[in-house]
Amino acid sequence: MTFMQRLFWIIALVAFPAALYFGNHHWAPGHVVSVILGLYVIVGIYDLWFSPHTLNRLYPVAAYMRYALEFIRPEIRQYFIAGDTEELPFNREQRDLVYRRAQDLEDTQPFGTEHDITATGWLGAAHSIAPTIVREETKRVMIGGEHCSQPYSAARLNCSAMSFGALSANAIMAINKGARLGNFYHNTGEGGFSPYHRQGGDIVWQIGTGYFGCRTPDGGFNAEAFKQAATLDQVKMIEIKISQGAKPSHGGVLPAAKVSEEIARIRLVNMGEDVISPPAHREFNTPRGLLHFVVKLRELSGGKPVGFKLCIGRKYEFLAICKAMLETGITPDFITVDGAEGGTGAAPVEFTNRLGVPCLEGTNFVHNCLVGTGLRDKIRVISSGKTATGFDIVTKLAIGADLVNAARTMMLSLGCIQSQSCNTNKCPTGIATQDPVRGKALDVESRHKRVASFQKHTLNAAFDMIAAMGLDDPDDLFPHLIWRRGADGVNQHFDDVFPPLAANILLGSEHDIPANWIQDWQLASADSFAPDPEVLRKAL
């Protein structure tokens, strides 16, 4: 018998006569003691003989203290233990900065940095002794290639994909109103173009593997339904979602219990049935097929910019898309590169932690692929992954992006407290939930102003940094201006960390292609995402 079991029996033996004594005397406090001791004995007996938990059998009643402390551990750590620069995915310093900028408060910092700027891996930027001012005409980016008849002028920072269903109706409305106020776009996510997105803010309609909002009863693509929504003035661009950073190459299931009449109507699915978002598209299964789907959506939308979003995995697969572009002459208007850092979507732990290439590396890879194939000037690159500060924007632009998307920090600007309960439907701030009571607690009229304020101040901070680096155009940023502290204490410029690829080099002799690129380039085929079997046989 363990010590805790002995202690329980001692207290229980005392509890019975005490309960009898106080129960026979008309003294109110005694009745309270009787009830408490009685409950203690009942719970303890259950723990000893019936509990399925080993801890409860060995430590009757007392084990619940551990469960209680474990339950509140995240909050205790967040509010009382963790330092300002320790937490992940966004530390206290980053969250406070987002909150202050969202509320239009002072965002300066006194008494120096709290970071060890000599630590291995620390990132910094090279300033200039001849600072300038970023020109107004360079603060937006025109998206739309030669086959696009309705090009779109986009802000350098926009709202990344978050679906109605993942976020509440009020959260979606607040973000879209914020996008209208701040003059930036709002990506719908793959959950469909809902009524809550229609608050006047510019929309990028994302078409995922489930084709929600433009699907046939059997889950295929419905061209007429797509055309009806895509030609609306509010929809500025179309994004085909191939994969996302949180769970690349993984589909999703919305349980039947969560498929309300409203969600069924928006997504064009059957109410009361599981809604399955498959891992891959039905409309195409080859690089050529993807590009022909781009053309189809561009025509159906009336000539609006169409692109695709993906998280980089097998590098030869993206190079296969580049080969298909070269062979067909078809190019998307933009490519969104999602980082493996994850995002708002709930995902299996293994997928979140282990699959995909990080945002900076993936963005630079896509940029280099397009440079090496002579396609870079035809396609805009959008970098999407963990953007909280102006420096985050600057690094992504320097590494090869034209503009940047942010998702989780847009949620923080709404009032998200990083409780990490997005997948429980019990979000304490009414953002990532479909609980009508929790969702309605979010005030759209005040919160949408915070979204716009965060975007404005963060973007201005990025422009201020770019000006301090001696540039008047964000497009003039290049990797050499960003550095990373190496393990030997020496700063490495980003063009050493991510070596640039020479223009058109992949189109020339294979003898000129860098050794770390040659095999992926040879494996890539415009006709299949699978590696070229002949080349693979030789490689093995």
C-alpha cells in the first residue's frame, strides 16, 4: 500500500465519525464538513477500486490536483513564467507589438533590445548611411500577366487564407471590413465565398480540392457556379490551393455535426453529411493539367488574375510545373508560397512539425526556379508564413517575394490571445469558433479598425526599414542586405545562405547547371508530377 493510500484510509476513518457527529448536531458549518468529508470518501473509494487511471488508484483524490494543474499549465506559463521572447509560435514581444499597432498605440521600445543579437541564427538587415524615402508608387504591386484582362493592384501586406467555418462569422466580417478600410485583399480560404466575406473588402477567392462554393453534387468542379461568383466586382483574384503549410498533401473532414444549414448552403454540400476535402484535385493530376485549369478559371472569371498556392516539398515537382510553363506557354499570374511553419488550420502533429519547407527557403526556391527558367518577370511571388513585424516583410521581399500574406497575426489584431484552442470550437475570443454565443461576443465595428491599423503600421514599419537601407523601392531589395549570424560568430549574407540562380541557367547546357540543381531538373517532367522514370532509374 502506497503512502497516499494509507493517508486516504486514515482520513476516511476520521471522516466517518466526524460526519456522524456533525450530522447529529444542528450546526451549519458541521453539515458543510460532513458533505466535504463524505464526498472525499466516495471519490477515494471510486479511485481505489474503479478508476481506469493508474495515478488515481495509487494517489486517490490527490491525483486530481495534478490534473487541475496540468489543465491550467499553458495559462500559468504564458502569463507568469515565460519570458517576453520565449514562447512559440508567437512570443509575448511579437503579440504585444501586434496588439499595440492594432490599437494605434505607441510601438517604440525603450532601453535597448531584449534579444541576444550575437546568438547563432540571429537575423539582421544592413542599413545605409544614405537613407531615403520609399516612393508611393512602389508601395503596391500590379498582378496580372499578358493573358489577364483585369489586373489587380495589391498591397504589399494582405490577409492570408482563413475560411468561414474555421473562423466565426463576426471574425470574417471584421477582417473583410478591415481589408476595405486598409485597401488590401482578404483571401477566403478554401471554405467558400460566404456572405460574411461580402463586406466590401477586396477578395481573393481560394479554390481548394473540395471546390467549396463551386462544386457538383459528387464533389467535382462546377464551372457555372464558379463563374457566377468569380465575376463579381468584389472578387479580384482566384487562387488554386494545391497544398498548405500546416498540413501539406493532407485532406480534411468537416464532421456532419458541424455542417449547419448555412455552411451546407455556402459550400454547396449536403447538410448532415461529412464534408471531405481530398488531398488532391480532381480537375488535374499533371503539371500541364494544372496550367490548363489556370486558363479555364481565368476565362470563366472574365480575365482576372489566377494563380496557385503550395508548400514546397519535392523540389522536382515544382520544377515540373516550370517545364510545363515553358512547353505550353501558359503562366499563372501569381504563385503563393506557404511555409511549413503552419498556420491557422488544425493539423496532425507529424504534418505540422515534419512536412514541408520553411517559408523563407520555399520562397527563395520558387524565386530561383522562375529566374533560372526565364519566367520571373511574368509571375508575381507571394510569400505566406509567420509575419508579425516589418522586418518579417523585409526578409521575405529580399529573398524573392513581391508581396506578403499574414493569417495568424491578423487574428491577433482581432484580439486572439494565442490560447491554441482553434480546433476545439471553444476559442475564448470568439474568433476561431462556430459557437454562436462566443462568435457574437466579437464586436465587428471596433475590431475591423484594429485589423486595418495593424496592417497599416506594420507595412509602414517595413517601408521605414527599406528606406533606412537606402532604397526607395521594395523591389530593389536583394538577399545580400539580410544577414544571419553563423555558429562561428561570423555574419552570413542571405545570398551565401541561399545562393542565387543565374537568369535562364536551367535552359542552357546541363554542364552549366549547379550540381545541387541538376538532379531535380532532370527528374522534372511537364507530363507528370512523378519523376521521369528513365532519369530516376539512372539516379538509383
